[in-house]
Amino acid sequence: MYCAYCGAPCSGDEMFCPGCGSPLQTEGGMTDVPPSVPPAPEEGPPAPPEEAQVHTAALPVLRLPRLSRRARRACLALLVLLAAVGAALALRPRPAPDFSLSRQPYGLVDSGDAQALYRDGEEIVLPDGDTAWYLLPSYTGEGALLTGASQLYALWGGTSLPLHVEESRLLNLACSMDGRVVCYTTDGDGLLYFDAARNQTFFLWEDGAALLSGPVLSPSGDTLAFSAAGEDGEATLFLSRDGGEPRPVMTDAVPAAVSDGGEYLYYSRSASDPNNGQMDDLYVRNGASSILLASQWSGDLVLNRDGSEAIYTTPSCGVFLTRQGSGGILLDRDLSFLSPILPQASTFSTMIFSQAWYFDVTHLTGRFCVGYGSGETPCYLTEGGEAQSLEFDLLRRSLAPPDGQTLYCLDSTHLFRVRAGHLEEPEPLLPDTLVDDFALSPDGKSLFVRAMNGELYRLIPGREAELLDSGLLSWQMSPDRKQLWYQKEEGGLLYACTWSGAPAALMEADRYSPFCGGMAAYTSDGRVWYAPSGGALAPLTDHTGAPQTYSSAIYED
């Protein structure tokens, strides 16, 4: 046998040629006869060079030492092992992300005479001590907004960054889920895009009077959509990426929502209906094509975490789900409105529950979701897009572990476990106990259950329930869901219990609530005591008062 590259003799077992180092164990690497040597070229004018020719002969040749047969087999076995490990890692299912924990590190304490701003229990100096401030947290909590007396500040990384300070009137406001990006319009400066991480402001549209809609931000804030009168005066929908130059996309359209990267654009157009008068048609744009989602849109639309999915309603047809720019799938025919704010998640198959009790979409395997309306029988969406009923007369609450294979459901009186593949066979938990509420551990393996008679249980499915206490009046999980706080009487002792320990008495308190990513207790003397996540209670500096309350996190205007 001979090397097909240089003609050197070889035994046929070598991985590489002993003469030139070329690979031999490949197709065409060896020949039975020595390769012919091309004749020397005749003297004459040089041939014209070929276009885009690669001259491999000028490249240096890497000569590798000859390996023994045992060494070659060991190398081959190692390569096969590495390939198998890589394939196993690629095929391993990733755990479903848990977006149900909305940590709010910022808190504002108001004593009536003074205010104090905190981040993770550490005080931050307010921009102006004479202004009555209001705190607007973002959904995920990394950032927040501070507003008061025509002033607007972005809170990011423990620093307050001025956005709009008494120069013109603030008109519209939109914020990304993490609070990093804030977009707003004013009557003097037009449309502005602020990136708190870069501490930069971009003026996107100077003529505020030409703006025909408020700004619409994608969940991450990387894409902005708005409508304005173009150069010819025609209503035009524009898109901007990361504060860049707005580009026109279409005319006669108003943005309703936009996904990260601008891949999916949800917009409306006015249409006349002989029975209902002027109504808006809802569309989704995927690339260069658009799909009509609803001919009578009620104005309610909620995105998932990246905007690739949306839930929307119509006045007469119910609530629908659209995924990746596809047509709507009917979830509930009787539901005609959504909660104004729904916590977003990676997919509508991943535990999304509203702050109102009448709507819920819950994770179950990632191939379908569960939804229900007020007093209606819950249903699930199959992989084929068919809505089917679950065997519950009334579903008050449902929570799902991160594994995506189990769903815990609370109907009017009892707690059940539903497993993927056995949806028609709900398993009762604590069947002899009337359940008032329950909480799920971060890993989804344990539950706290509060019975209607005030008893507190810790439950691990498959084991006997553990009675922890009785006489509960109220309870509250910490933001990280690692600790349960409860009281047995108003103004009485406050207790805390972890997932593995016994309840412990903390102190007497008038009330308690989540604060700065941890928990806070308020005593009768007006003081605030703060416990960070997993930490002990301690006085919150020298301030007295109570945390400012707010209705909901900001996500869009």
C-alpha cells in the first residue's frame, strides 16, 4: 500500500503517513500502486491564475509521530466516548425555568413626615427629601422607577438615575420586565429611550405632536414599537432596536405588543362593524406576513416572557392563545376579559397565574396549558391544539413543580395531584381535610397546606402529612418561597417555618409582609423589622412607618 498524497509505502494500519503525515484511514488516503508523478512543466509563459484558487502546496505540512496500533485504538475509543458524552448532554432535557418568583429588592418606607428608600435592606439616599415619592417596581425586580412631582428616576444597581426632571410633562411610560429599559414620551422632548445599564438616553422622535400611540416595549426592552405621522403625514408604525434609528414597518397600524427582537409584532387596525360600530382588528406579523387573530378585539393582550406567545380576548368569542405567530387557539369561550397585569413567563405552558382569581394558565409538561374562567370547568390544551375538560367543578388555585410532570390543584374544598398522562385520574391529597390554601416549595417536592379549621400541614406526596400547628389566622410565603410566616391572632406572635424545620416564634407584630426581597414585621411602636432571605429579623435602621403599597408591577403603560 502507498500513500495517495506522497507515494510513501505503508503497511495499511497507520493512521497517518510516515512520509508526509497525511491521514490514511480515509477514503482515497491509500492506493495499491504508487501514484504517478506529474511531468515537469515545459518552459513557457506562466498560465493565468485561476480565480479564488487555493494553493495547498505552499502550506507547511504538519508531521505527526507514528502511533502504535494500541495507541491508535485508544485514541479512537476516546473519540467515541467523547462523542457519546456530547450526544447525551445535547439530548438531556433542560429543567423548566421557574419565573414564578418575582423578587422585589426595593422598598419605600413612609412614616408620614419622612420617607426612606431601601435596596435589600440597605438605605439609598432619595434624590429629594421634600418630594413625596412613589415606588413602581418592575416585574422581575432588578430595577424600579421612582416618581414624584413631575420627576422620574430609574433605580438600577442601587443607584438612582434621573430620566425626566421638571422640564416637560410626562405623557406615556413603558418599562421592560426587569426595569432596565424605560421608554416614555413628553410634550417637549417627544419619544425617549433610556437604558439604565448603559445610563444612556436616546431621542427617537422629537415631534411629540406627531406621535399617534404610546411606546410599546418588548419584554426585555430590546425592541420598541410606536406609531407616528410619517413625512407624508400618513400614520406609520415604526420599530427601533436598542435605541437605534426607528425604521418604518407598515402604515395604518397601531402596535399592541412586540416580542424580543421584533420577530412577532402584534398590532391593530380600525374596522367598521355594522352591529358593533367601530372595532379594532388584531393581527400578528411574523416576518413579512401577517395573520388576522381577531376581527373584534377587546384590547386585552398579555405576552409571555419573550413575546413569542400571547393570550388575548374578544368580546363575543372568548380567550385565545397564539404561539410563534400562528392563528389563535380557543382556550375558554365564556371568558371575555383578562386581568390587566399577568406575570409573564417563558411560555404559557409555564405557570402563569394572575393577581385576580378568575384566570389561570399553568404549566403541565410544556406541551399544553391549563386555563379556566370564573366558576367554569378548567380545561387543558393538547399538543394538537384541542381544548379538553379536566375533572374539576371549580378550580380555585393550581401550582406546578419545575419538573413539568405534575400539577397540584385546589378545588372548592380539596387538594389534588394531577400527573401528566393521567389527567383523568386526579389523586386526592389529605382527602379527609377541607383545604383553604396551599404553597409549593421551590423544588416542587413539598407543600404547606392550610386547612379551613386553621391547621397547618407539611406534606410530601407519598408520605404521611405532618401536622405543624393549629389555629392559623393568616400566612404569607417569603418571596423566595423558602420560609412561611404566619400569625394565630391579630397583633400576636409572628411565627416562621422552613421546609425542613419546626415553627419558631419570632416576635409580636401588628402585621407582616414581603419587603426588599425578604420579609418585614411592623410593631405597635411604628418600627419596621426586616429579615432578608434566609436571615434573622433586625430593626430597619431608625425609621418608623410602613412600606408604601402599590397595586401591581409595571410592564407596559
